[in-house]
Amino acid sequence: MSSNWPAGPRRVLVVGIDGVRLDLLPELRTPHLDAVAAAGFLGRVEVDDATPTMSGPCWATIATGVGVAKHGVLGNHFGGHRLDVFPDFTTRLAKTHRRRTFAVGGWEPLFLARDGGPLFNAPGRLSYIAPLEDTPEAWEVCDERVTAEAEYVLARSDDDPQASFVYLGAVDETAHFRGCGEDYRRSIEAADVRLGRLLAALRERPTYAAEEWTVVVVTDHGHVDAGGHGGRSELERTAWIAAFGPGITPGAPVGPLHHTDVAAQVYAALEIAPDPHWTLDGRPFTAAATVH
């Protein structure tokens, strides 16, 4: 990556964990997610009436900061999208603001030109790591490899991304294959271990003490007990966001949260004031950014 891109202490990591039910979290061992919440907040998100409770539309809303009426992703096939007009935050930051960005994961339409994708079109560094087959076990291996790649890029590479997105998909796949029983719960706990590794990678950075990190952890939708989503039940519509960082007061009351707020917070954390022409639908968790 170009060494003349803007530097500075602000950094953002967004970790997307697909299909994690909010109502089950209190029963599970998730010390790293708990630590994120304790340092900031963890709050409920309700997928709005216009958005199908499917991964494609929800992740597009999270990454772009606009709803389905604008980005046009209405299912897990992204055909007909308007991501050229409403790009993901890693692409917009790289192209418009010359920030170093990174995205990694194993679900094809997020990262490849498959099924109408990619959602993450042109980050500074993109890593797609495919599961060897479509099984819960293969997705756990995939998420392990995704985490290892992210650990390297965040802690040890020369890339030094200022905004990163890491996608973990095994939890959702496990629910689809086996419902929301013990295997699903174990998969959530495994995802939390991976989250802990990502947080540790930040702390391992030689410049960490001088940096100001915002970390956002988000899920896209829930699941019915038998596994599956796409309907309008409360279990399917309930998602969540957890975050900490500069300007986020630990334990302070959190107002209504929306998936569109994630991208808005990324820009605010990097002290970038969104252009009004972006027509973002979300608001940052923190005070409005100033232009740098």
C-alpha cells in the first residue's frame, strides 16, 4: 500500500459475526464480547420492515450505511444493487479519502464477483478465504483461517489498515444445518474466542499505545429455534451491535440502534464528516465528526 496515505492514531475494526441470537448470549461463555460491552455498550437492533432478514441485505446495510431502498440488495443474490452509488465503507475510504482499508471473510458475494457481488468492492487489501465445503465443520475451519489472516494483517503486516472488516460465518451455517441447539451455542463461543484473538492482535501492535481504536462487533439477523431466517418473527428480526472506543462512554444509556449506524460510526471514528451527497441513513454512536 502507498506510504503517503494519511496517518494518524485513529483506527477502526468491525467484526461481523453472522446469525447470532441476542437472547442466547447471557447463557453463553463470551468473555471477549462481554469485555467489548463493558468498555462501551451492547444494544439491540431491530431489522426494519423494509429489510429482509437475510444476510445479503443486512450486511449491505451495515457496510454502506444506507437502507435497502438505496443500496438495492434485496436477497442473497446481489443482482440489481446500487453499490456503485452507495459503496461499502472500506471502498469509500480507500477511494475517496485515501485511507488504508482491509476486508476478509469466506462468503463469496461479500468479497467476490459471484451472485451479484462483491459488497466489499475495492478495499486497500482484500482477502477471500473459501470454506472447503458447505458444512458447519468446514466453516469453522474457514473462520479460523480468516481470523489468522486478520491477526497477521492487523498486528504484523506493513498494511496498517485504518479501517477493517472481518466476517465470521460459521455460527450462521451451524444454525442452518443443526438449529439453535448445543452445536450452535458452541459455535458462538468459538466465534468469541476468535474475537478475543482479534482484540489481542490490536494490543500486539508496536504502536498500539499511541493509537485510538474503535471496535464494533455486529450481527446481521437472528434465527428461529429450528435454524433459519428470512421471516418477520422477533427471533429473526432481532440483531445487535456492541462497540467501544473514543467518545463511547462505558455503560452509558444507548439510544435506538440501527444497522446503518455502523458505517456512520466508522466515518466518525476516523474524524471524517460524511458528504451530504452520500445520503447516509445512519448516525454515529458518538458525536459528529469534524473534517481532517
